[in-house]
Amino acid sequence: MRDLVIVGAGGFARETASAALAGGRRVLGFVDDNPGLHGTVRSGLPVLGPVDHVAGLDADVVVCVGNPRDYTVRQRIVERLGLEPGRYATVTHPSVSIGAGSSVGEGTVLLAGTVLTADVTVGAHVAVMPQAVLTHDDLVGSYATVASGVRLGGGAVLETGAYVGAGALIREGVTVGAWALVGMGSVVLHDVPSGEVWAGSPARFLRNVSSVPERQTP
């Protein structure tokens, strides 16, 4: 495995560093556009400089930024960097279980305890937090975020950029549309249209997302 540089220096980035190190990969450090972090040490690893610094490094890259207030940022940074897909690492914690027929795209992170049971397809630059369970025939589009403890029923679809909050349950066969947001602890029994925020048990429409990128295929 090539050395790894992680874009971002927040919580998700540091969790990813821990997963990569647990899997035996050498992590050179973080890059972040916050100048106050440059030259500091986070979780035992240096912050090497701004995000664009990765272009001159001989290392694989993984982009680990984003939160419910700005979950489109991961796509923006990938597009800004313009790197070949082969530069992006896929990081999986050693405790992750990936079942037969499943696939995981470049730049995706699967944190500790994640389970992909069988024939699960996960796209590129997806963030899957600890203890998430993706069951048979699920499809997770690129740039989606699956927070900790999420459970997806069989055949569920998360389209490009969808964000599913911690502990949410998605019924089998349900689609969460592109750049939609599902609140933490929600129980989703019906399709969630693209660009909408749903929450509750059962989940209901709350509002539209203020700004989302152009729709892409999952």
C-alpha cells in the first residue's frame, strides 16, 4: 500500500487516520485550508499544509470532510483537486465485514464495525461511520454519508450525496434521493425526494435543502 494523505483534519479525518493505521497503512498526515492548523499535530500526525499541497506529494489521497451543515463539501474538494481516480484510496477498518458480491468505490471510507452483507454497491467518496449495516442489494451513490448506527433494509437506495443521520432506519426498497438529508434517529418508510430534509418516526418532510449540486447519477 502506498502512503496516505488525508484531506481535512477534523473528527472524520482523524477517525479515518486511525482506521488506516489499524489496517497497516502509513499515514503521512493531514492537509487542511485552515492556516491555524498548519504545522500542528492532530492525533499524533502532522498537518502538512493547505489542501492543494497534495498535488505535489507521492501518496494516495482520501477526502474526509463534511457535516450535516455542509455535506456537499466533499464533492467540491474532489472536483477542485482534479486528481485521477487512481490517486484516491479506499480505507476500511480491519473490523469491517464486506460480504460476497459487494463492491466499494475509490475514496470511500468504511469505519469500524461496518457490515455490508451481500451484493452491496457503494460508490466513490462515500463516508460510512461506525457500526452501520448495509444489507443485501443496497446501492449507495457517490458522495453519500451514512452516519453511525444507520441500518439500511435490503434493496434500499441512497442516491448521490444523500446524508443519513446517526441511528436512522431505512425500510427495504426505499430510495433516499440525491442530496436529501434524513435526520438522526428517523424511521424512513417511504421514498425521500431529492433535495429534501426528512425527520421523525415515521419520517416526514420538514423543508427543502437550501442549496445542492446539480443532480448526478448514483
